[in-house]
Amino acid sequence: MEEPFWKTTPLEEMSPAQWESLCDGCGKCCLSKLEDEDTGEIYWTSVGCRLFDGATCRCRDYANRLEKVSDCVGLTPENVRTISWLPSTCAYRLVAEGRDLYWWHHLVSGSRETVHEAGMSVRGRLTASEDELAEPEDYFEHVLEGEP
């Protein structure tokens, strides 16, 4: 049996389709995060990006997200190795670290629903969209304990 591509192909050599298929659809990277200016510590919130659809855990305008959302971070083989806030369960992070994907990842399970069934996505867990919050201080009431 042939090894899956994420075990044999370096991130930099993946085709665009392979790269995109690594996304597990958890939606965690689409949550607003707060950074402590003094310590650099990241605090996760339950606030979704204005383009994030909390029911599907997908971007409403993925193709244009980088133009429409000024602080959207497009993941690349180069930056996934340096972004400290990527969730510990993120497939991009796992593969960059030489680790395998979890059983609930659609490339392993064969279903895009297992990430949700396993409770690893933010589906149903948003408390606000960033469009609903007027002031930066409004985010504090949405801070989560630890990583989502």
C-alpha cells in the first residue's frame, strides 16, 4: 500500500490541490485572537472572522479573503513553520512537524464531517462575529480558556 502524500511530500513540493486538502475544516484559525503586547501570549476568542460561516466552518469568500480581511493570514509552506498560534491539531502544523494526521481528518476518515463529530471544530461554538463588536475591549468577554 502506498504512503499518503502528506507523509512523503514536503510541504513546499505539494501541488495546490494537495496543499488545500490539508485543511481539516476546523475553523480555529478563523477565530479572532488577542495578543498580550508585553508577553506575546495569544488568547483565543469565540469571535469569528466577518467572512467565517460558523455553521459550515468555511470562509464565505475564500478566494478573496486576503483582499477583504486585512488581518487574514494566508497559510504557506514557509509561514506554517513560524506561526505560533496555529492550533496544535492543525494539519499544516502537524505535517510541518513531521507528525501524522488525526483519525478525524477527512484525508484519513474519508469524511469532512468527522472533524465536527469528534468535537475538533468550532461549529456551533461561536459567540459573535467580529462585525458585531464595535470596540477592541468587546473581545474580552469572548476570551476562551486555552486553545479551542
